[in-house]
Amino acid sequence: MARLTRTPFAPCGCAAPHEPGFACAAPADGTGAHGAAVDEAVLRAVFPDGPTRRAMLGRFGAATLMAAIGGVFPMGHAREALAQAPAAPEKRDLKIGFIPITCATPIIMAHPMGFYARHGLNVEVIRTAGWAVIRDRALAREYDAAHMLAPMPLAISLGVGVANPIPWAVAAIENTNGQAITLAMKHREKRDPKDWKGFRFAVPFDFSMHNYLLRDYLAAHGIDPDRDVQIRAVPPPEMVANLRADNIDGYLGPDPFNQRAVFDGVGFIHVLTKEFWDGHPCCAFAVPREMVQSMPNTFAALMRAIVEATAHANKPENRREVAQAIAAQNYLNQPPTVVEQVLTGTFADGLGRVQRVPDRIGFDPFPWHSMAMWILTQMRRWGQLTRDVDYRAVAEQVFLALDAGRAMREVGLPVPESTVREHVIGGRRFDPADPAGYLASLPMRR
Amino acid sequence: MQTQVPFWRAALLSLALLALLLGGWEFAARSGGAVGGTAIDPEYAALVGAAAAQGGQTPMPMPSEIGARLWQLLRDPFYVRGTNDQGIGIQIAYSLGRVGIGFALAALVAIPLGFLIGMSPLLAAALNPFIQVLRPVSPLAWMPLALYTIKDSSISAVFVIFICSVWPMLLNTAFGVAGVRREWLNVARTLEAGRLKTALRVILPAAAPTILTGMRISIGIAWLVIVAAEMLVGGTGIGYWVWNQWNNLSLADIVIAILLIGVVGLLLDRLLGWVAGAVAWQE
């Protein structure tokens, strides 16, 4: 906490006038979406003719071309000039929608704990009924930004599951891990997935990590997720009620609803998703892509608030305090002990044991491009995406790793050198250099 | 033909039935909750609900718990502690506001249109296919379309109320207007009353009881639909409150919401019933 309160007061060297206590709104290094906008503008100025420009880009690649132009045009200065916009946010009063689950912790806690206010923003966080509603209200711009499942901005940007593609972006990842497979108490002896034929499972949404992780997990155990079991989209709050009513046999869902099933004696936690892919992303802080250009200072202030809140939430010593802050009726509306068990990782598993898994849920804002690429391979694998796309290019468009990295650097967090890394999912290596090869190597695909 | 029963005897029977129902519920909940307690790790027991600690499931709340919660809610119905935490009185007021606006708009459209349809057989025949196809559609089926085109969730909820309350009013108005006695219209013509004067002084009073019946059906439907619509769009209102308490698996609150929704629906119906009594006529 000490470092976090100190950081905004540190001299930032951006030379732009801003009040003490607020970090500078736009960083000086001119990378990320800001920088990309400058690059594109310069490119258009140098090659006004569209076909020529595209031909040149195709022939030499953007990097080479920009380096060549940089020889005669001061690109660095242009990027910095744009990046050093005035610090005052263009819009202070913002509405952010959230779903009442612990994945939304940074978005929610930034409100009662003052992270938004510290960056000059007056944010209203609005609890929303379900993922489809969040999507519709966000697309209708009733919300300025929204809590979404990480695959949703990818789907929206590609025009999958919506009427028209709309450029949407993952500005930061909200949480890593923190999901689980919960099964009804009557299945306590059936711990091997091979015995799950005929089960009815629930996931929160079709475009969710939950759906892809459950499918991958089942497929890895030889269960066909479309033929051997049933997978339905059920809003998280309805999962426990459905489990109790014996409408479903289990679910891969977000907390606090796994823990809530245990609390009410309805189900037990079969496995945490962290056992399957340690460090997987789940939910995202999503913004419309054009916000980066139309409201750069608001975007930058929002990013810093979210990144600071995420870092604060990630520290084990803060978890109890955070649990108290978000369990209230205005936010999650859950018994505090349920939220606390999720965040501290000391929890009852529903089978009579107390487990201690401090990294049951983690908070790391960096939106790895390789995570987006894995999600895209799964959308392709299960037939949601019916055409081949350039995984890397889509990931770079939608996951704003450079902008998140800049905000992280400003609040003093370590920033990864690369935006891609190798992931291990269910014991299988995902090499970001060869997503197509990974996809081809998987058992079962549509 | 039924004979009149004294009021107090009916009231006594009602009370006895209520007491039996609540008593039975309380008894069933109390005896069902206790499952054979197995010895359990106290640390584990502290992390789960009381029933789960004994190997059972959290039971239905008892009427006594619901009563206590009702008292707690009604003591301070109008508090505002942030966007997502407001008193139950405020939530009901939001719902009533949406129903009021949607219902008023529907009346503004349905009653004049019903008049036209009732007075012109040609128009009635021409519009009939549209009305017959659209009328049986569940109002909630309009919701995605409304959200997509209107792009505002609270206006969409009002639109859904509008679309569900327009049909009974339209059909009843048309029926009432078409059914006005020929002799009365002939008398009006003999007295050389103009079309507008005939409509306002003869047809409207004659058809008023039928129109009011349509309005009474409409407000009942609108109050049914608003709860479902608010559960879908969220934000504010009694329907959202139900969704939110379900989210917290708080069944006591849901029972209370059912009770309050019923009471408010009854009051709305009585209100229109009273207006209907005021415009009724007998030959």
C-alpha cells in the first residue's frame, strides 16, 4: 500500500501541467495505441494513395517502412507530442457496468477504496444482470467501460455473436485463476471425468474462458463436450439454484458461486481451474477501441486507477480488507465469509476439508497477446469462428498490452519484456509462434 | 344462487387458513433443517453455513424469519446507499413509474385507435390480421429487439410495458365502440349532432365500461410483465430487486417481494375498479 500511495506523487517527467497527487495522464514514450495512431497518420500522409500504401506495407512490412520514414521524419517526436496531451480527463463522470462476481474485484473495489477518485474520475459502478445485458448496454454506450469475459471483446471485434463487428478492446485483465468446477453432492464419488457421460454442465456464457476451459478439460479426458455431455449458458447467480434443483450436475463457474454452493451444502469443489492452467485469464476490463483516441486522458486515468486497484488486490495482506469492501449489498451482495474464503484461498471444499491455496485467485492486469491467441484457437476449434484469422494480428488489435504495460510502469509494477509467452494448458504446451500447429495437435475439433 | 354469509365468518376462515399454512410451513422448516449431526472439524464448520456444517442443505426460511426481515425492510423503505443499494420503497416506486409511463402511452394510442376501428368496419377488417398476429406475442420477446433498436435499457422496459398493455385496451375499445346501440346513434343523428359530438357525448359514455375493463386487464398484465422485464434489464425496480436477492440466494427476501408485488397489483386493480364503478351505467 505504501508504494501505491507514494507512486502518484513521484515526479513523472512528462512536463505536462497536472495537479499534485495525480500522475500524468499520458506517458512520454509514445508507444501503444497512441503511438500506433501517429504511425498510421504519418503513413497516410506519406502515401496518401490507399492501394500504394497497402502494397508498400505488404511488401516491406510496417516496421521496415516506419524505420525508413523515421530516417527523414522525426517519428519519435511526433509520438511524444501526441502522448503529451494535457492531463485533465476529457470526461470525468463515467459509468462502468459489472457482474457481481469476485472476478470484478478491481473494478468494484476501486470505487469504495477511492482509486477512481484519486485519478480525478467520478465513476459509478453499476451491477448488471448478465453477460448479454452487459454486452448490449456497453455496445449501446450506456456504459463507458465494462467488466467483460476476456473472450467477449475478441468476439465483438470479430463480429461473432453480434450483428456487426465493433472494434472493442481488453484494456486490462481483471483476474487470473479463481474459477472452479463444482459438482452436485450426489456425485462426490465420481471424481474421474471419464464417468461424466450424460452430465449437464453450466458455464456463464458461450464466449467465456469457462466454456473453453471446460471443453478442453473434458476433451482431454476423452469426453466429447458436444455429444457426451450437455453444456448450457446459465447466468452465474442462477447456477447454485439450478444445482440445488438438480437441473444441472455441475458447472465451471466464477466465484463466489463455487464457494456459495459449498456454503449452502449444495455442491463441492471438484477442481480449481488453476490446477488446469495456472495463471489463466478470466475477466477483462473492456473499453470501446475508439476511446483510446477520442478520450486519451480519460483512458489513461482509468487505466492507472484499474492497474493500481489490481495491484492492491493482488497482495495477500490486503485480501481480507478487499473482501470486506466488496461483499456489501451495494456490490457483490454475498455473505462476507464466502468472499473472504475465495480471496484468501483458505476455504471449505465441500467434502469436509479445509484447503489452503493462497493463489486460488490472482490479479494481474497484463493482457498477454498469447492469451488472446489461445482464446482464438478455441473459438476456431469449437466452431464459433468459422474462418481462419491471423491470430497474432487480432490479438494485438484487441488486447492493449502496450497501453496496459505503460500504466503498469507508471505505478511501479514490473512490465514483461514481451507480449507473448508460452502457456501450459492441461499439460499441453501452447507455443504463441505456432497457434495453427497447436490447434491441429488438439484432440476433437468441430 | 349463493346465500349471503356474514363477513366475520369468512374473515375467520381466511385467518384460520393462513395460520394453518404458516404454522405448517414453520413446523416443516424446523423439523426438516436438523439432519443427524456428524462430528465435524470446527474450522471447517466456521467456513460454511449452519446447515452445511451438519451435512445438510440450507433450508427454506421459516415464516418467523421472513416476518423479521419484512419488518427490517419496511422500517426504512426509502434509503439510498449507492447505485446498487436502495430501499424497497424506492424500487417499487421505480417499477410503478415505468408501468405508469408505458400504460399511459398505451392508453393514448389504443383508445383513439380503438375508436377508429370500432367506428369503421373497413379499418377493422384491414387492421385485424396485424392485431391478431401481434397480440399473442409474449411482451418479453420484444425485449431483445427493443434493446437493439432503442439502445437504452430503461426506455426498452417502458416499451415492453407499452406493447403488452396496448392490445387489451385496443380490442376492448373497438368492441365497446362497435357495440353501441344503433337506436342511440340514430337519436343523435335525428338531433343533428356532429360526428365529434356524437363520439364524445354518446359513444364514449356508452363504451366507457368496456374500455375500463380493457384498461383493468392491461394494468394487470403490465404489472406482471414489469417484474420479468426488470429482471432482464436490471438497474432499478422491484423485479431487479428480486433478481438481486436471488443472486444472494436470499429466499426470505423473495417471499417478501412476492407478497409486496401481490399487494401493489391488488391496489392497482382496485384503483381502476373504482374508476370503472364511477363510469358504469345501468339501463
